Amino acid sequence: MDQDPVASLPTPIRSFVRIVETINRRIGRFAMYLVFVMIGILLYSSISKTFFFPSLWTLEMAQFVMVAFYMLGGPYSMQLNSHVRMDLIYGSWSPKKKAIIDSITIIMLLVYLSILLYGGISSTSYALEYGERSYSAWRPYMSPIKIIMCLSIVLMLLQAIAVWFRDIATIMYGDNSESAGAQS
């Protein structure tokens, strides 16, 4: 088994990568089970409609759970290197060449996520300050899901930085494994 190239980085960076990946792994593994919560909500919705007792909250709550599932699972997906990419060309590259390309594209991702976080914080603070509610008949408060979205963006930013450090380590110290960012 090859040595992890992150082990060659300075201790503060190595600690940052390990802490971020531990947090995202735990949150991501929790988020995996939100799909069952969503299934339960939609099952309840179907059964209640069958017995002529439709509920107002089920569809929107399922959407909120799906957003949490998707947003909280994103950083973990990035950590596992299991997101979608154009593998036709990328798959034939060496780990070092992949790391070079990834380190460039991650900088663009960091800019995008920073802008997204700026807008998310603005929207969340508005929702908290004015008690923003959905326009549906159920009218739930929007701040809880917006807080989850902002937290997810922060986690994605941190994971992107951790992956960037992994890529830098791969460029500097090499890595012969196929998936430098994947955790076992």
C-alpha cells in the first residue's frame, strides 16, 4: 500500500485535512440516511391521500429533506472522489497530471463557492431577520433549510481546500494510487 502523500505535508496542513475529512465523513454518513426519512415522508403522504386525509406539509418537507441530503452529502462525495467528471480523457492521465488539473479547477470551485456562500449568508440573514416563510399553504419558516445550505457550502469549501492540499501533496511528493482523494 502506498503512503498517503498528505503525510509529507506540514503538521498544521495535515491536521486540517484530517479534521475536515473526519467531519465531512461523519456528516456525509449521517446524510446518507436522510433518503429514508424522505421515503417515509412520501410514503405517509401517499397513504394519507389514499384514505382521503391529505396533508399540506409532506411534499415541501420531502423537498427540504432532499436539499439537506444533497447539500450535506456533497462534501463527502467530493472527499470520496465519487462526483461526476468527464472520464474519457481524465481517466487515462497519471495521478500527478490529474492532481495538476484538479488543483487548477479547485481554485475556480473555491471562487464559485465563496460567491455562493456570500449570497447564502445574505439570504439566510434576511430569512432570520424577517421570519421569511414559504409561499405554500403549509408556510414553513425558510431559515432552517437556508442555515443547512450555508453550513453545507462552508463544509464544501473546507473539503475543496483539503482536496487542494491533497493535490498539492500529490504534485510535490507523488502518489501511485488511482484515487488520491478517496478514503478507505
